[in-house]
Amino acid sequence: MTGGYGGEDILHSCNIEVNEKEIVVIVGPNGAGKSTAMKAMLGMIDLKSGDIILEGNDISNLSPQKRVAAGIAFVPQSMNIFSELTVEENLEMGGFLRDGNIQKTIDEIYELFPAMKEKRKQLAGELSGGQRQQVAVSRALMTQPKVLMLDEPTAGVSPIVMDEIFDRIIQIKETGVAVVIVEQNARQALKIADFGHVLVNGENRFYGKGNELLTDPEVRKSFLGG
Amino acid sequence: MDNFELINALVLISNFVLIPALSYGSQLALATLSLTIIYGVLRFSNFAQADWMSFGTMTTILFTWYLQSLGITGGFLPTALIALPFAIIVTALFCLLIDRSVYSFYRKKKSPPIVLMIVSVGVMFILQAIVRFVIGPNDRKFFDGEKFIVHALDFKDYFGLSEGLTIKSTQLITLIVAIIAMVSLFYFLQRTKMGKSMRAYSNNEDLALLSGINPERVVLITWVIASALITTAGVLYGLDKSFKPFTYFNLLLPMFAAAIVGGIGSPIGAVIGGYVIAFSEITLTYAYKKFFIYLLPESLEPSGLMQILSTDYKFAISFIILVIVLIVRPTGIVRGKII
């Protein structure tokens, strides 16, 4: 993928791949193009070259909404819930594109996040940071995506909540979803990752299994603080 | 002071303050709901609102005349009520035409709300011209059917009071229609998938797109609902008083005041705001002289009109309330968006 926001290119032949039942974490310094890579996959920016392939189909020319229908779900970093809607309504909106019965999916999500069931009649905006993040992920899961993309899911939450969120992400992966995470908390994120990408200046600098990257001396030196 | 005097005083207040304020408040609430929904979903202050109301009412009057020429009337109900659904369809279609030709261009460019607001001023002039061209600037009454439900003279005779209570049929119709419209609107917004998606879009546009909500469809439904509300409000107001484009234009200030007092973007706020403005306007401009004559002993009877403000200043009241709310509580009674 090569492209950017119109000015200078931010991504330079960057390549990211994820398979089902896998977690891929994208880490890298500020301004490396982590979020941009994710936006490119979602179709929120135009690529100069490169393709986005989902299950063998080229979806590069589809609008973001069409890509959502095709099976990509995205949880933005901020403003990722409908704060003036109840938790349950957030889930219903997540399942907006699906016809027929979404109640089964809602029940499955309540099983995954028991706290959501308890608060289902409450406005999402009144919940704590960690719970909001759960609402955001739940809403994205309502489309029954093949690929779930999370932009810094642990930004601004406490370490305990962070561990819980990562635990849930592993559970989500187990259900057969491919997960892509952009993360600042590189160390923790790489621990749960099957594969990790280190992006620098919009290029793939390092690539490998999550735990290998964690122990790689060069990666440690440059990004994980020794 | 005996009990009769107290009852007379209460009847007087009901007749001249409570009932008129209740019906004017209902009309204003419907108009404000329309304004606030446009603001909440399309994110701009629609200055064409009052002339849009004129347009809707004008369409209803034309349909009413046509129905009357065919010999169809509503019997004891005003014929305009039969014409109303047709007029809503025409007004909504006209609105969608304006949206396609004017607003959608700026929406696609993602213009800031201030640009859309100024565009709406342009639309306002166009609507004003159309209304004056088609039906003219004159005062028109289009009410037919039974005029009174309770007549002042009958009321006096029946209860042996010196004050009469009048309930005009338009007042009762206003109240019933307004309640039906509000209940169905709130049901739509809270319970249906389309209504929820409208609220979701209003709350967080980007996330609505990510959830696959089609923005064009939300915009279309918004225009249709807002058209229905504003046309209904205009027709009820016109039946109760009369239709005159300039009077309708003057309702723009109370509408905005009501929306901001209630909390702009919030439907419940719009209803509360509508009644607050209507009751303030009427209670502050009513001359209480007779009321005090009933209540006070003869020696304390007032000689003046006991009127806080002349009725000429009724628009000043909306304006003052608007300014006070913006200074003291800019979010409005129900926490809405800050302009």
C-alpha cells in the first residue's frame, strides 16, 4: 500500500496480512503511519497503489460502508460509541446492515461481556472508560466481521482494564475472527499477538511472531526501551 | 370575597391565559420539534423554518379550497384536516427537491454549519417569494366546521357565573393533533430501527457510517418528518388564528427561542421550550385588572390595566428569554448541544 492524506505519502509500500484466528499487532513510533495503514484498509483514504484483498476478493474500490458489509469492522480510537444511545441500542446500530434476527448475536456478545448485559438500558456515554471500550468493540462485532480492526483499544484505560480488554480480544480471536490492532502499549500487545509488524516511516521495518519481536534485541533497543 | 369570586377569577384566567397558551404552546412545540430535528440530524439552524411553515399552510389552504369546490367538507371538523395529509406530501416533496438542488451540494462538500445556515436564509427568501406569489400576503381564514365546543354564554348560564369560558374547537383539535404527533414521533425515534439510526447519525456521524447506516436515507426521512411537523404546526396555528405570511415569518424568533430554551437538538427540550415560551408570552402580556378585581377587596382594586408588558412587545419576551438562557444555561433545560 502506498498513499496518504493528499500531501506527502505516509505509507510507502507497506504490507499487512492477517488470517482468521490470528491477532496481528501493528506497533511503531509516533507518526509511523500505523493509524493511516488502518484507515487505508478501511477505505477512508485513497491509495496511490496497492490493493486491499479480503478472502481473495479485491475490495480496494469499495466505499467504507460497502467494506463494512463485506466483513471489515473498525473500532476507532476516539468517539467510538453512540454516547446518547443505550448500550443495547449501540449493539442494534452495530447490526444495522443485517436483516433478520440479531438477538442471537446480542446474546453472544452479552456472554462475552457480562457487564454489557447488566448496563444494557444505560446510556453508553455514562459508562466508565473500560466499559465504553467494551461497548465499542461489541458494536463492531455486531456485523459478524471477518476482520476486526482496533485502533488503540487500550488508550487511556487503567492497566487492569487493559489486561481485561486484551483477554477479551483473545476470546474474540478464538471465535474465528481475524484481529488487527494498532497499539501504543507495544509490549503488552505483542504478548498476545500471533504476529507483529513494526512500522517506521510508513514502511515495514520488522515483522515476526509476537514473542519473537519481543525478544529481538534490535526491536527491543529501538521501540521497547531496552 | 366569596367562593364565586374565586371561581370567576379562575375561569377568567383559564379562558384568557391557560387555554390559549396551551394551544399556542402545542403549535409552537410542533414547529420547534421540526427545527430541532433538522438541527440535530443535519446540523444547521434552518432559518427557512417559518417560511417553510407558510408554504405548508398555503398548500393546505389550496387543497382545502379544491376539496370545498368538489363539495367535500369535514362536516363539523375543519376541511383543512382532510387536506393536511396531501399538503404534507407536497411540502415534503418540495423540500426534498430543495435538498437535492441546494443543500446536498453543501453537504457533500462537508461545509461548516454556518454556510448551511446562510444557505437556508437564501432558501427562506425563495420560499417567501413563492408563498407571496401564489397566495399573496393577505390575511386569510380557512376555518370551517363547528367553531365552539363550549360557548361563553352557555357556560355562564349553565353555571350561573359572571365569567364565561370559551373552548374553541380549534383549541381542542390542536391539543389532540399535537399529542398524537408527539407520541408517534417519540415512538418512532425511540422504538423503530429507522428512528434509532436517525439518533445514532445525529449523535456520531462517523460511527454511523462505520455501522453501515446510509446517510442519504437518514437525511430523506429527516426532511419528511420535519415537513410533516411544520406543516401540521402551521395549519393548526392558521385554523386557530389566521394565515398571514408575515405573521408566520414572525414565529421564527419564538421557534428558535423555544428550541434553545429546551436544549437545541433535543426533541423533549423542544416540547418543553415550546410551552415555556408560549406561557411566558401570554402570562406576561395579559392584563390582570379584572382578575384582581375578583380577588381583592374593593378598597384595593387596581386602577391600571395590571399588564406587565403590552402585547406589542410579545416578541421581546422570546428575545429576552433567549438571551437569558444563552447567558445562564447555554445548553438549555434538557442538556442539548451548544451553538
